[in-house]
Amino acid sequence: MIKFILTSLFLSLFLNVTAQYYIRGEVKDEKDQPLQNVKIYMHSTRMIYGSGVTGGFGIPGPLLNDTLTFTLQGFETKIAEVKADDYQVIVLKQLSTLSSIQKQKPASIVNNFEQLIREKWFVAEESYSNLVENNFIKADKFPATAFAARVDKASYSNIRRFINQNSVVPPYAVRIEEMLNYFNFNYKEPAKNEVFKLESQLTSCPWNAAHQILFLNLSAKKLNLDNVPPGNFVFLIDVSGSMDIPNRLPLLKAAFQLLVKNLREKDTVSIVIYGGAVGLWMQPTSGAEKQKIIKAIEQLSPGGDTPGEAAIKTAYAVAKRTFNKNGNNRIILATDGDFNVGQANEKALEEMIAKERQSGIYLTCLGVGMGNYKDSKIEALAKNGNGNFAYIDDIREAEKVLVTEFT
């Protein structure tokens, strides 16, 4: 089902600073434990950043010498003079219990601090593609429009993750069309002799009284699951060191097991893993051998770096070997997106994936994690692979993506 909102999108926020230097470091407590989601204010640019899941941060800036202010609820605020050439180790002292109780809200470090956070919040080591606002098009001159067959819904569950953590949502993480696509809006089956059903609604624009919003709800017929072609699935699973967190590899293992329990005898599953090295973890196996597949998934453990490029090439080689000309040939990549490839290799990887989709092998991407989640990379791979892109923040979302809506 596809829903689009045909209007101008909200204005995107842009970072206009020309970065000449890069300040790196980590934040930890007095017990040497990493501190995540520490708000880091750069005085020269008046920008707010945050520490990642390992306490690490990397901030582009215009000055060799700068001043950073670190704040985290329950800890003393710290102001540090930093130099881009030096690796920074910032230690925050925990407030006493009495001080924590008396502290009604985090102390402001600049005027209108809370507003500044809302306007200029970026999560350290996470990346999102910049949004480009569409210009208005006069319908009398260009009356035709098009609908994409592929539907992404990742933005909604990713935003939900930030809200559940009481964190400010990065501006570029908000993609209106994906948030709308997440819901079925009282799905109605098309008429017997129709392929699609189209409903429309015209309403006033809340932020501009001179404009109107046209909402189009396009739905297709539900598939008869008995007639769904056999699946040739390659589970491409990131088991690198960055996946050693409960909401990453353990969540993915539980998610894939939900999918496996719904496989049919005519479906085939292979498992390729990457983390330190790339390997075929499980040979092509019939969907009837559910316990064998589940056991292989349960035995996965994290470690090593992230050789993503070699892993994807290996997955395509396996998919070609077991290609079913009458089936659904699909690689399901599950990762936090932290590929260790250069910019040139990343572009070549996208081009390779775009070329492979012409052979009938598609790429679906599942994103997990926080702190170093690479939304922009995973989104680009899925689009080039003519597949869907979803963000899994909990087991309920995993069931929705891999069971309820998976075909």
C-alpha cells in the first residue's frame, strides 16, 4: 500500500559550517564507564552534538582550538578547552543524590538552550541523508504524477526509538512519506475487476492557510499466500564487533527466527555472515528444516570489523548459485550500516547492487542499533537494490516487518 502527501515538505535544517578540523574523543564517568547521549555544545559554531554508544564523539569544526561544554543529567557540567590535534578523554563526575533530587532540569549552557537542542541536534556517529525540499509544480502544466512500487517505512520506527529514549529527533531522520506509509489507513480491497484502489482527500494546510494538502491513498490487492512464489533467501547478517549490543545482533537473531518459523518447504535459505571475515555460515537449506536454520542463527556471535563490501558480493554469488527463475530471489541484509569501506568503494558498491537487480536478485535492508546507526548508507543500498528498507527497534517491529508484511 502506498500513500503520498503531495505538498511541500517541512523546511530542512542545514549545517552551514565549513569544517576545517575534526575533534575526536570519548566521554566516561569516574569508574571508566562510557557515557552515551552526553550533550556536547561547540562554542564556535553554537551546535549541539551527542556522544555515541561507546561514549565516543567526532565533531567537525572551523577552529584548531575550541571550547566544548558537556552535559548529562545526573552529572556535573564540564567545560573543556580542546585542540583538534589531540584525542580528548572527558571524565564527568556524578552528582550526589541530594544534588540530583534538587536539580529540576539540566542547567542551560547558552541562552535558549532547549530551543537550540530542538533545532540543532545531531547524534554522534549516526548518519542521515540530507533532505531536499521539492519545488511547487503547477498541476495545469504538469497534470501527471507517478507512484513508486517500493515502499519504505523505516523513518517511523527510528523516530519512535528517539522518542522512547527521551532524545531529540535528528531533523534528517524525519521522512514524511515513510511515516505515512507505516500505517494502512483503513485498507480497503480494490473492486473485483480492479488492480488498485485510489482514495483522495483534500484538506487545508495547517502551516499555510493559502495552501491545501492533497492526500492520496493507493492500495493494491492482498496476495493469496498460497500462490506466493518460492523464496530464495540469503540472510546477510552483520556479526561485527559493533553488533555486540542487545538491540543489535540479539534482536536480529530473534527477528530472523520469527521469519524462519513461517518458511515453507519450497523456500530456500542461505546465511552469509561478516565480522572480521566473510563466510557462508549455512549452506542453502530447505524451509522445511526449521530447527537446523534456527540453530545456525542461535550460534552467531559478534566480533571483528565490518568488511561489508566483500560480504555483499559473497551474498550475491550465493543468490546466483541458488537462483530460482520463478521465485523471489532476495538478499536480506541486517546491519547497523557501519561498513568499513572508503567513499569510492561505497559508490562502486551501490553501482554493483544496481546492476545486480537487473538479474532479478533484490536487496532488502534491515537497520538496527543506535549511536553509530548509518541510516543514509542502508537507505542507499536498499534503493539501488530495488528492495525495501526498514528500521527494527524492538521484537514487535521485527514481527511486523518479517512476518506480517513479508512476502
